[in-house]
Amino acid sequence: MRAVVTVTGTDRRGIIAKVSCFLAERNVNIEDISQTILGDKFAMIMMVDTSESKEDLASLSKDCEEMGRAIGMSVRIQHEDIFNAMHNI
Amino acid sequence: MFSKFDVLETIDMIEREHLDIRTVTMGISLLPCVRESAELTARAVYDRVTKKAERLVETADALSAEYGIPIVNKRVSVTPVSLVTAAFPERSALVGKALDRAARELGIDFLGGYSALVHKGTADYEKTFLETIPEVLAETERLCSSVNVGSSRSGINMDAVRQMGEIVLKTARLTANEDGKGCAKLVVFCNAVEDNPFMAGAFHGVGEADTVVNVGVSGPGVVQHALKAVPDADLTDAAETIKRTAFKITRAGQLIAKEAANRLGARFGIVDLSLAPTPARGDSVAHILEELGLEVVGCHGTTAALAMLNDAVKKGGVMASSRVGGLSGAFIPVSEDIGMIESAEAGRIGLDKLEAMTCVCSVGLDMIAIPGDTPASTVSAIIADEAAIGMINNKTTAVRVIPAVGKKVGDQVSFGGLLGRAPVMPVHTGDAGKFIGRGGLIPAPIHSFKN
């Protein structure tokens, strides 16, 4: 299943490293990655594949939230369909 | 495919602009629960509701986590209870209390359907049922009640209107220690819809399938934010902006509704496109109207702005969902909208303007505190006026007023949570007692004859 990981917050060193490491530990494969910096705001968007992960999306989502709190960023993982639904006809 | 800007826009809507799914409401038919006694019926009702909806909360929570969008309320609506207890109406409270226990067991905040449909006439069993409403609302916590007193096809049942004025007052008196909170759970409708997911007016119509999932979306904050980005647009472009935003909001609702129905083994009912405010700042329908250029909600121009907003929300939403229903428009409850509360406290919006606004948006005079010494005939007359607007304009209208016992204009009532707070607003003091006392049926309007 494809999902979207978003990381937003104040830019600092090592964010990509921490998030990719977290995803690798859970067997979540990163397919695409892009980032933008708007002022001092950092936004990273990853397309990921969760089909090999042992955790379901709901628990991955809780883990992401906790990890985000630990690194002082907002980290979310969401089923891609929410974006497909809202932005495609 | 979507772009990274689309992703960030959605995240912003959720994190900063209060985008959420306001309610996932499961409609459950109670008709298979009718038994030979009130006790057996109450037990059957409790068993059916707790069984059918046992996974409602966990399913909604899982969907919320997976799609990353908050689902604020999980609720249940049931067949109007007056139909289920028709053989023993004086004991309807037993079923009402069983439903309240079921709601607590399920972990949901409200359950709607302690209701009666009396728009063309009140049967004896319905008259008795209506009399049970005040006590039941006083003795239950999560049960909501609604009564349909008129329709465009049948006219307005003025006997029921008269009775409901008394029932609203009695409910206020019996729940006076909670500022009349019982009245916040009691709605009097004209043209009630059978698939409304929003409380307090939700019930499961007899024309519905056995078990359905209806979803109410929200997002006043998202619409306000979108309008902020086009401060100098003319109203055609502003309407277009609202439409586009409503489309996106509704698509999220459609996705959740279909998935929830699928996982719960129920039929996908409808998506209700209503913009439902909360007392939180940044979640106000009044502030959308002010964003359009009004100094304060309630000033001249408010009705026009609301008409445009309501229509644009519908147009965007209809395109986004395969099944639209419920009330689908903007809600204007006074106590549940921070912009409304502030305007009412400053004396800049009154009952007359609110009544005019109900001509062009969904629902009606909603969550309005009125003086505790308002006579029953005046409450009935307020209901009659709203019902007339609904009947003539082929739309749903409703009255949910809270007579504030022992309080006068300028005092405040407070319910906490989503129900909010409201200043007591003045009502006209001229006496409508003779008019209301006439009873009978206001005949259906000429344009109802469409066959």
C-alpha cells in the first residue's frame, strides 16, 4: 500500500537521516522524496510503500507521531487516497 | 497524481484550519425490535444497537489514523421511537433510557431518534409519546429528540406546534440546573430529512435501508482561509473559491464514508455537505461571512452573503460526492459559533435577522437562548414562523431554542464542549396566544400539488 509521509517544522540537521532510518527499521520502502524550505520552515514529502511492513497503517501513524515529538517536528503518515480524493477528479 | 503542494495544502487544512470529518453516524432501523411489551422492546433495542454499532468507534478511530484526518464524533441515529412504542406509548421512556445506555456502552456522545413525525396529524399514541420527551431528556445524558411538525407536502400541524411550545418550556424547566441543556437536545423540524447525520436532529427514516453510514463533513475554517487568499476578488470569484474548497472537503468525506460503510458492513448512505461550526476560534461560519466583507455578522448584507455561501458549498459538494443528502448547507447555531456568540453578545444580531438567514441556509433558529419567562405560545409561534419558511420554500427548517429559566436578556447560558455558550436574546413580546390556540392544520401551499 502506498502512503505519504510528511515532515514539517523548523529546519535543522539530520532530519532526513532520522526519518529514513525510522522507516527502514519498519520495512517501509521510500519510493520518492522531495523537500522544500519556505523561510525557516522545512517540509519533506515522501512517497512510501508499506506493503512489506509488519505494522498496519494505523500503528505506523501512531509511531510517526511519537517519533515526530521526539525530534521536535510534525511527522505524519497517511494513506495516499486522502490526497488522491481531495486533489484529483 | 498529486503534487507536493497538494500534500502540504491538505496538511495545512488539517493542522491549522480545523478540517475534520465532523461525524460518522450509523443509522439503524429499530423496526425489527418491536415486541409485545415495553420491557422486551427496550431490551431488543439495546441489543440491536450495541451489536450493530459495536465496532463504530474503533473503525472510525482506525480510519482517522490511516488517513490522517480527525473524525470528531461517532454517533448513531435510530428509527423514530414513537413508531416502535406505538402500542405502549406511555412507557416510551423505557426505550429512551435503553438507547441512552446503549450510547454510553458504545462510547458515543449522542444518539438521535427519540422522535415523532406528526406533520399531518398527531395520533393519540404520538401525543402521549410527545408528553414523555421532557422527562426523558432530563433523565438521560446522550439521547436526542426531534419532532417533525410540518412539511411542504402536508402543511403545518398547528396542534403539534402548540404542544411543542409547552414541551420545550417543560424540558427547560426540568433541566434548569444545567441551563436548560435538555432543550439543546430537542429539535422541532419542518421538512425533516431522514438521513441527517448531525445532532440533535438525526433520526433513521423508515424509507432507509436497515443499517447505513452517513457522514457529515465540516470545515468553516478551511473556507475562511481560502477566502483570505482572495481578499479583493469579486463575488463571482469568491463563490468559485468556496466551491473549489467545498469540493475538496467533501471528497475527504466521501472517502471516509465509503470506507467506513465497507468496514462496518453497512450501506453507504450519504455525505452531508454542511459547514458546521464549533465554538473554537477559526471554526466559524460567521467569520466566513465577515471575511466576505461584512463588518459583523448580523449587519445588512448578511442574508445575501449567507445565500451565496450556502449555494457555493452545495455546488462544490454535489460534484464531489456520489450521494449527497442530509441538511447540506451552512449551519448558523448561535451558541456553537464564536463569531455568532460575539455578535449576539454585542447586540449586533437578533432573532429577526437570524430568522431571515434561515430562509437561505440549511436548518433554522438554532441554539438560541431566550428569556425564561417566554410564554409557551410565543415559543410555539417561533416554531410556526420557522415551519412556515420551510414549508413555503421547500427546505428544512428547525427550531432549537433554550428558554433560560430564571434568566433575562443579557444573561448567559453555558453548556460547555461543542454546544458552547450563548447570551439570552430578546423575543418579541406581542401575544400570539389566540393564533396558536386555534390549532388545526395550516394547509399545504399551492405549489405542493405537483402530481
